[in-house]
Amino acid sequence: MDIIELIKNFEHAGFTRKQAETQVQTMVDFKKDLMTKNDGRELSARMDLLNEKVDSRFQSIQISLQTLHQRLDAQDAKINLSPLINTVYMSGILLLYLGFTKYAPIIEAWLSTYF
């Protein structure tokens, strides 16, 4: 249906010429902002593509985080504080031994229970 027919239909229904033209112009303006089925398909395709890109990026981030987590676990496994703790412990015992030589038999007895 063309614009002239629409105006005539409105006039036939009792609208004045000015009212009919205004009504048709409003309809034309409104129709410009409506989405067609083709517009909807294009938008859907764009959204699908965007979702794929976001999913891909998210998976990439997940892989990076897993790799980082594995590297941190490997570093944690390399850090073993037992030798350091034993060294501090033995140094303290040696200092006690040297400082308290009169208590040497007691310290030696005590150390013999652990070593």
C-alpha cells in the first residue's frame, strides 16, 4: 500500500487531510525504526559471532590460568623448607651446647634421643 492510498483511507474514515498526512508521516517515521526479519537475522548472526569470540577468549583465559596454576604448583613443590628448618634447629643446639658446656651430658643425652 502506498502513501497516497493510506492518506485517502484516513480521509475516507473521517480524518482531515492534515490529520491523515500527519498520521501517515508518523507511521512512515515509525516504520524506519522497526527491525525487519532480515535485520533480525543479521543481528542474530552478529551476536552469534560475538558469542563465539567471547567464548574463545574465555577459554584462552582459562587455559592461561590453568598453566599459571600448574607453574605455581611446580614452584611450591621446589620450595622445601625442611633443610632450612633443620639448619636453624641444629645451629641453635650447637650454640646451646657451646654456651652451656656444663650441661653437655644432658644435651648429649637429649640429642641422642633424636639422632
